[in-house]
Amino acid sequence: MVYAWTQDLPIDAEFYGRITGLLGDAPMDGLLLHLCVQLPTGGLRYIDVWESEEQCDRAFEERIHPAVDAAFGGARPPVEPTRDLLDVVDVRGAVAGARA
């Protein structure tokens, strides 16, 4: 089952670049789409679509949180930003092709 969510973060594009630089280019198992957009009020919004919640959680534990910790100089803030779950009705395009 597809697992999708949005998350708003109080960071800028420069800091986001530090995180992605630490993540590297290797694909993350189960990630179908990661979109990062600038919010008009400041900060960034992530829109993520994963093949499953388990794959998402594993990627956060093994790759994403270590990169975020390093970007923050050793430890990320103690509270994880809220994920707003999306009720996916349909997935099409390149993302759907990746699931086949």
C-alpha cells in the first residue's frame, strides 16, 4: 500500500542542500517521489510518496536521520516535524511505473 505525506519544515534551501548532500545520490528503497517546495510564508514543504510505511521508516532510520543529525552538527531537534498523511486515491506517471 502506498504511503504518502507532507511535512513542513522551518529550514531554507541552503540547509536542505546540506542534508541532501549528506544523503548522496544512491536511491532509497521504496521511495517513489520526494518533492521539496518553498512555502510562501518561509520554510519548505516535503511531499513524499513511498511504496510502504515500513520502507519509509527504514530509510529515515538508516539514511535520512543520520544525514539530518550531521547537518545539525550532531543531533537534530528533539521534536520530529508532523507528517500530514495523504489519502492516496491514484498514482500515475513515472511514480506508477516505478511500482510495476
